[in-house]
Amino acid sequence: GLSMAAKRLLDIAVSSLLLLLLCPPLLVVAVLVKLDSSGPSLFAQERVGVNKRRFRMYKFRTMVANAEKLHAELESRNEVSGPVFKIKNDPRTTQIGRFLRKTSIDELPQLLNVLKGDMSLVGPRPLPVRDYAGFNEDWQRRRFSVRPGITCLWQVSGRSSISFDQWMDLDMRYIDEWSFWLDLKILAQTIPAVVKGSGAA
């Protein structure tokens, strides 16, 4: 109802304003990514969104251009449980990519996804198709009943430092307890979490 309409209006207003204000520094970041290594400045990957609808999510490229082709060689080094893949000090990460990840600047192009309606400012993080294919619990799939977001309870609770099961529990908690005010609270908590680099990998 009105709360969901307010959520969408907040998404449009904030993403539009930030894209306008951040346009110059975003262009600088795009140039730096391009100069740091060969390949495009933006990385677009197919992700699973609300109602399991697939969309292309944008990020600043933080890895070498052929990173996805090298993925299979690193599978044995996965450091997290569940179907997701994460390793610290990923050898595919570029020099500027480490900084962009630590500061979460690489996530800013997702404001375009928010403006388009593929994502929200707040919601469960959108997972790659590869990770979604590894889901084997129906209760976990309930996270796809809402629009994915740039930030969420997982993002402000430690990110890569918490287990996959804890991550899914936080997503379910967000869905069950959602309110417009909860979104505002998470947005407010995101700023100090980003500044501290909590759980960034």
C-alpha cells in the first residue's frame, strides 16, 4: 500500500539525486578503472531479482577483464559456506579494485538499477545466477519475493564476516519485519558500516 509506494518514491528520489551529485566523481572513477587495467570501466552481470526475474546489475569493474573465465580455477579456494563464492585477497582483483571494494564505491553504479526499478536502495542483495542455482532450501528462496537492494541487514551486520546461513536468516528477518522505517534505519546504519569497511572483501 502506501508504505510500498513511499519506498519506491524514496528509491527514485535518492537514486536520481545521488546520480546527479556524484556524476563528476563517478566519471573520474570510471577513467581510473580504465587506466588501471584493460577492459571496460563497468561490469554488468546477470543477477536474480524479485520473483526470480533476471536483470543485468552494474558495478565498477574491480577484477581483471577475464575474471569470470578464471572462476573455475579458484572454486577450491572458496572460504564461505553455502552456494556463494568469496575469497579474501582474490588474485583476480585489480589494484584500484581493492580500494573500490573496501570503500564500496564499486556498488554506486547500482543506483542506475534502482532508478530503473530492478533494485531498491534497501533489500536482500541480488545474487548471481550461479549462486541461485545452488539454493536447495525453499525457505531461502523466499528472499526473491521482494526487490533486491544495494544495502540490507547483511550489509550492516558484517557482510563477508558472517556465514551464509546467518545471511539468509537476516534476509528472512528483513522480509518479515519490513517497514518504511526499517529501510530508513538500515540506510542510516550503512554509512558508518561503509566508513569502517565492516566485512568488506
